[in-house]
Amino acid sequence: MALGRTVVLGAAMMATFSACGSQEPPSDRLANVAWLPFLAHCPIGEAHGFGMKIDSVVKGELTGDQVPDTLVIDSCDSPTGSNPQTVEVFDGASDPAAPARLGILMAQDPDYPRKMQVTVRPDRTVVVKALGLQPESPRCCPDLEIVAEFAWRDGTFVTLTRQTRPV
């Protein structure tokens, strides 16, 4: 008899959970995008046959629509050294055949950022930690830590904080 009650109780609990509307996370429309054709151009290397290279891809909800957006950490490929990295952000709600770029973070950064670690906090803040170069430093040897935070506000990314310190 106890077994019958357990089954009934289990069925009632399942019906309750289903009725509560437990939702699956939104699907990642951009999960299978081959990103290279959609990235910014690489003026440094294109004349020599080098283009952009993807260093990593991060997912996170940035725009408030509950759809995961895509952050592509990339840099110009080079046969001789490393180039500064940027973070290209694409709207997760856009068409996978033509992903809409929301912005490029860390572009034209004066401290030559590389070895980026990018995270998206639950409050939709993008945190970029990177190594960089002080003005007098050789390009081989990063000697600066960069930490910058960005947020999507009114259709554009704004810098919330940016700090550097020698390492």
C-alpha cells in the first residue's frame, strides 16, 4: 500500500512542477555560426594574407532580452608576434546567417591588451581582464594588468570602470 501512495505523490509532484512553468533556458541561435566571415577586418595583416583569428568565444545575456549573446575574443593573426585583442559582441536574437554586431570592446585600447579573460556577470556586466603594455615596454613582454567592465545601455556599450596596474 505504501508503494501506491509513493507513486501517486510522485505523479502529483510532477504535475505541480509542470504547472509551475519550469522553463528551459532560451536556445542559443548563434551556437553554430562560423564566425570568421562576420568579424572586423584586420588591416595589419590582410595585405600579407593574414586575417582575424578567434582566440575564444564566450556566451552571456547582455541586452536584457533573455537570449544568450555571443562575445568573440579575436585578434589579427601574425606570423611574428601577438597583436592586441578585441571583444566583438553579437546579438543572440539576430539571424545566424547574418549575426548583428552590437559593438567591439577594447578596440583602439592604448595598452595593447592580450591574454584576455572575458566573463559575463549575472547583472549583465562584461568583465575583461587582460595583460597589456606600458608605453615604454617592448611588445614581447606584457607588464600591465588591465581590468575593464562594460554594460549595454541605450543601444550601445558603455565603460563602467577601467583600471590598470603594473605587474
